[in-house]
Amino acid sequence: MSTSDNILLRKILAGKEEEIVELYNLYKDDFLRWAKFKFRLSEEEAIDIFQDAIIAFYKNIKSGKIIQIDYSIKNYLYAIGKNLISNKLKFNQKFENEFEKLEYKLFVENEEDRIENLEARQNVMKALEALGDPCKTILKLFYFDRFSMEDIAREVNSKNANVAKAQKNRCINELRKLVLKTFKEGDFF
């Protein structure tokens, strides 16, 4: 690890949280280019992953998991990011497969299937209610009321639209998990 990485790590360990902002600004652009090129992520996805990697790094420091790194902080962040991306891609693939099956069930035309359609929609609404706030509010404002991210940020007292957008993405992932838990395996073809 370089001398500057050692100094930065010591400052963070000493509680200087502004160093996390420095770390964020230092590696953000490189990480986004790497994630978008290597994993074909959108700008939004890459930003979310990078923010999650920074948070995980910070939590590892605060919990005492990290007191020294044998390689660069940049490499450590990229390793966290790669794991987060891998998990995201696996989850997205599984979710897309299951949601395609559910979507098919929601839009079929016979009466028996319409009853199942209503039950499926009710399960999605129950999962949304189970999320609680602020996720429930953010998702309803975005998907049902069609609020802009700026308006949502004001409604839920987020710092700005980017923070609200990141929060919305985390909330939709939580909703997906709840929906998949709601349905039994037999509910999907």
C-alpha cells in the first residue's frame, strides 16, 4: 500500500469522515469507466455500485475489519465493487426470469388466470406496504404519481435527486426480494 493510502486509512480510522469524501472523489471516475466498460453497466448502476463499495469500505473500517491493507485502497474498492456487481448480475438474472413468468401470468386472458392476476397484484401491493417508509413513499411517488427525482428528493428530504435516485434503486431491489419471497415456487411456471 502506498504512503498516501496509509495516511488516508489512518485518517479514516481516526474518525475523519471527510476523508471518505476525498476517497470517493479520488476513485469515482476511474471506477465508473471500469464498471461500465468491463460489466456493461449503465452510469446509474455503476454509481450505485461505487457508492455501495465506499459504504462497505467505510463500514469495514468502522467495525474494525480493516486496520491495514496489504494492497492499494483502489484495488480493495474494486474488489468490493466486483463482488457487488457479480451479486447484482446474478440477482438480476434470477429476478428477470421469475418476473417474466409472473408478467406472463399477469396478462393472460382467461377468467381463471384473471383471478390469479388479481392475487399476484395484491401480493405486489402487500410487499410494497411491507417495505415501509421511506421506500414505500419513494416508489409510489415515482411509479404511481410519476414524480421527478428532484420532486421526490424534496418530498422525502433527500440531499438531492442523485441521492433520491440511489435510494429508489435500493428500494426497488428490496421490493423485488419481497415479491419473490411472497410467491411460492409453484406460483411460477
